[in-house]
Amino acid sequence: MEAVTELDEATLRGQADVWKYMLGFADSMALRCAVELRIPDIIHSHGHALTLSEIASSFDSASPSPDMTCLSRIMQLLVRRNIFTAHRDGGDSGETLYGLTHSSRWLLHDSELTLAPMVLMETNPTLMAPWHCFSQCVKQGGPCAFEKAHGRDIWQFFSEKPEFNRLFNDGMSCATKITMKAILKGYKGGFDDVATLVDVGGGTGSAVAEIVKLYPSIKGINFDLPHVVATAPVYHGVSHVGGDMFDEGSIPNTDAIFMKVIQKPKYENGSCSLDCNRTHYIYGTSICLSH
């Protein structure tokens, strides 16, 4: 009888796990909702915890009659996920007050270090669609999931869709600022002997801009696809160059090449097509200097 009871408990736990994974997307969508509504920004701007009605009253004019029941349910879920705090008002109203946590502070749009653009990028329906193509990838092989979902690779898609190009660049830029802050803090003096530096696949240039800011003697070059650098902002000491890193001779000649978050280098005839005399390989916050 005891063995049967243990089996039943294990079976029920297995069922609970399936439900958890099946509905895991709800957390991402609730997080996206909070970012889209700028709920963390609203609470932060007031400087203290707010009631639901106070939060809703700060929504933009396009939301004249927000659904308070829906908002309440979303906030309750995010409280359970430690995105917000919740406590009862000590006054006469007894309403629930919602405040920020260390997690929700990462969702402030105007913060120097924020993940809000990355949340909007990763949960965008266009970038979620490839996740529905996993079984096709297994059964059919061939193009990656993004190509199966949209009929072309991600770089071509972004070159044709300026709004998604901007969405992707904003997401990557916010993550880069966080990564570079950690790298430059731990990699002290790492670029002392570099006079010219090119960031290969540098997006809109935020990474090389941070390096040049700390090492102003460096002449920085941000190198990426033409449609990417076309939208890059102006940074002091940084020039933007468009091209394809896999086209031989396209990468500008500099003292050092900087690459961040390399996922899958392209190899031809058994050797990497990026033939560099001195390359800085950056994997997140782990750095390997190869001469």
C-alpha cells in the first residue's frame, strides 16, 4: 500500500510538472504586459507603492477604461513571481499596494541598465513564431526555425522590416550595456595597448562605444550589416562601417577585433573564415585573449 501511495504522489507530481511547463508562457506574457503598460515606471515615478486604481490612472490616454479585474489578475501573478510586492494599506481603505522589487527595477524604461527592450523583443509574436517550428526542424531538418516560420533568415527579415530591425537592435543594445559594464569592470587594462579596435557584429555600436569611453585613445569601428549600422547613433570616437563579416576582406584592418556572444562561427574548409592576427573573444562575461 505504501509503494502505491508513493507512486501516486510521483504521478501527480509529474502531472503538475506538465501543467507548469505547458502554461509557462503565461509568465512571459504577464511580464510583457507590465512592460508595455509601463507599470514599473509608473510605480517608480511616484516613489512609493500604489493601488491598482492609482496605477491604472497613470496609463496613457489610449486606455480610458482599463479592465481592473484583468489588471488585478496580472499583478497577482507577477507578485507570485516576485516581480512586484503587495501589502495592505494601513489606512482606512485597506486596499492592496503594489511596489517594486529588485526584479521589476530591471524593467524601468529610462534606467541606464534595463531589460525592458529585451523583454519586448523576446516576447514579440514574430520572434515567438519560430518556437512553434521545433518539430518541423526535427522531422525535416534544413533551414533554422526562424526560416521555417517566416520564409527567410532573420537578417534578411530585419533588413526588410525596419520596425523589427529597431526592436532587435534596442533589445541587443540594452543587454550589451549590462554585459559591457561587467566586462570593463573586471577586465581592467585589457585594452591599454590597443590603438584601433573593430567590434565585429557590433549592432548599433553600444559595446565599442563603452570601450572607447573608458579608453578614449582608441579609434573604434562598429562593423555590422548595412541595414543595422544605418540606424546606429553617433558615438564620439566611433565610426560605423557596413558589410558582411563572412565576406573575405570586408572586416576593417585594426589592431584588435572584438566579438561578443559568439554563437556559431562559420567554418569553410575546416578553418574559421575570420582570420585575425589578434582577436578578443567575449562569451558573456568570460574573456579569452588569443594572439
